[in-house]
Amino acid sequence: MTTPAPSVVGKLQALVRIPTVSDRDRDRVDHEAFDRLLVELARQFPRLHAELELTRVGSHGLLFRWAGADDSRPVVLMAHLDVVPVEDGWTRPAFDAVVADGFVWGRGTLDDKGCVVGICEAVETLLARGFTPAQDVWLSFGCDEEVMGTSAQEAVEVLRARGVSPWFVLDEGGAVAHGAFPGVSTPIAVIGVAEKGVTSVELRAEGHGGHASTPARMGPTARIARAVMRLERSPFRSSLPAPTVELMRRMAPHAPPALRPLMANAARISPVLARALVLAGPESAAMTRTTAAVTTLSGSPALNVIAATAKAGVNIRIMVGDSVAGVLAHVRKAVGDEHVHLDVIESGEPSPISPFREDAAFSLLEETIGEVFADAVASPYVMMAATDSRHFTAICERVYRFAPFRMTKAQRESIHATDERIGVDDLADGVRWYATLIERIR
């Protein structure tokens, strides 16, 4: 009696149960977990590993080449193997990969092992049919995306050294988003054609410290608190880049009647629409401007000790059209205190905007979305988070970001939070989408 092949759900469960949590401090990374993941990946997808050429990149990154009938317009499909840490409050254990209520629950199901499995299962299925792609297809799986690591950059250097200039690159990012815009019930399949830059800074104030019984005015903690509030009250300017204008135009027929004229004429009245999006909520506001989020705070090590140094970490997502230099100048002006130092921890400019108007590669993504997700409206957009694909803009003009899964607002909010989960049927649709895309490449 033969053993039945594991379902795609079982394959995702097997990967999610291995806690490949990345960390900026390499000494804190469980390298054995990553070793086990690579072994499991090979066990779940044996044809892929047997028939594709593999190059290791970084500590645990993978770069596969699937030789096509031609190599003049190669394509790169991307995902990443690492996940962020788990916090308390999960309904189901984060690394148990429980199937319940029609979902697979667990850290990495959406970000980004779902894409890893979707790509690999599509390739595995096509290989079993004896299919050969029309062009070379490269699979790039990074191992440190969540900590802004270097494995994707190393993959780019391997491709550059081999003279590979991709026709297009596709990474995680957008999704078939339900409830993405107030009043719009039609799912919007958003394809990231650019992504915000990521810059992290630390606001730092220093003083004499001392016993808490004799506090002085405007000590380090007070200065940092004031700086944080000043930054909070000084939002960045809002604007609508071209992809967002196009997103509004495509959503207009599906919006409430009162909003349709506003959205349909986004190009002409972009300042008015930008202000309206700011008022509509944090998700839509982030579509229009650079954002600054205070994410870490530190001060005294004890309740009865005045801090000698106080710090606030600020994560900044830089809008297309803004720059690192301009953003740092804005922060300094907003804080307005020469005693608060600004230390740049990391910096990155926004990515270039990839072609989306009358472009064959973008049209291919749209057509594939239309075939698998017939009820969705495909559209470009500016992605608010960062992906490994930003490094591939050095060798490719067309870098797109789309995870072919339906996601509710609650699911999108679960990424990097609690109760991350992917629909069982949605995972299957994602596999079908990747397979269809590969078949349509010419």
C-alpha cells in the first residue's frame, strides 16, 4: 500500500511547526531550527530539490534555477523562510499549525511560509507533469528578511555575477484584500509597484541621573517624552503618488456613490483626496505619507533611580517622493531640542516605481489575478512595509510585490501580531495562481 502524498496544508503545517525566528543578533538565532527547516523543505518538495539547480546564499538562504526553454527573459519568484518572534495572546499555539475554522493558524502562515509553500507546490506540481517553463524561473528564498538581513543582497550578487537580468521579480507584499477601503466591499488585489523606505532612528537625552527623591526639571526622560509628543503632533505632508492615484481610479466604480467622483478624479484633486484618506484611518493615512512610529522606550533601570540616559526608538516608513535626508530634517525640526540627540540606526530610501501602465509583465500579473480571483479588482499600490525585493531593483526594472491569498482586514492585522492564519481554500488558490503564472510566462 502506497503512502498518500501530503496535502499542501500538511506541507505548510510542517514548515510552520519549525520556529525559524530571526534576530539581528546572530548569536541569538536558533540555527538548528533553520537547518531542520531546509531538511523539511527538501522532504516535502523532493522533485524541486532533485531537478532544480540550487545555490546556497547567506547562512540558510536558497536560490534555485529552473531551466526554461529560453533564458532571455528570466523571472524571479521570492519568499522568505524566517519569521518574527511570538508574543502572548494567541488563541491557538503559534507554532502548532492547528487547522481550525477553515484556517491554518500559526506564525508564518501569511508572512511568509504561505508564499514559500505556494511557490514550491506550484513548481512541484508542474514538474510532475513534465512541464518546462518558457523562460528560466529562479526561486529566491531569503533567511533573514525580518531583520533587514543580507541573504537577499547575496542572491542579487549571485545573479549579477551570472549575468542574469530578470524580466520581472515577484515577492510578497500585496494580497487579495477584503475590506481594504471604507465602503468598498469588492476585494482589491493590490500589487506593490514600489515600497516605502525604512529608516530607524533613536532619540537620546542624557543627564546626571541620581536619586528619585531629588528630581530636576527637564531631565532625560522628560525631554524624551516631550520630543515624542512633538513628533506625534508633527505629521509628515500627505500626497498621492501615481500608483495610489491609479488605485483610487480603479476602486471608484466599487465605492459608495458619494465617494465615486472624488476617487475617479484622484489625479485632478489629489490634495483633497489625500486629506480625506488621512481622516479615514491609519491604514489609508499610511498610503499618503511618511509615517513615524515610536516603538521602543528606555530609561532608568529602577523605579527609585533617575535615568542618566533616556531613549526612544522611532521606526520611519518613507513615502515615495520623500528622502532619508528630508525625513531626518523633519524629525530634528519637530523635536526642536538641541539636548535631544538623533542617532541613525539604519536607513533606506523608498524603492523606484516599477512600470504598471501598458506593461507586459504587470499585465501578466493582472491577467493571472483575473483568472484565479475573478471577483477581485487588480491594481498597483505603494507597499507600506519593506521586503527583500527592494534589493532586486539593482538588477531589475520590474519588481512587484503580491502574495496570491485572500486576506481579511483581521488577517492583515495579524501579521507580526497574534493569531496569524491563512484560509485552507485560500492556500490552494495561491498554489493555483503561482502555477498559472508560471505557465503563462512567455
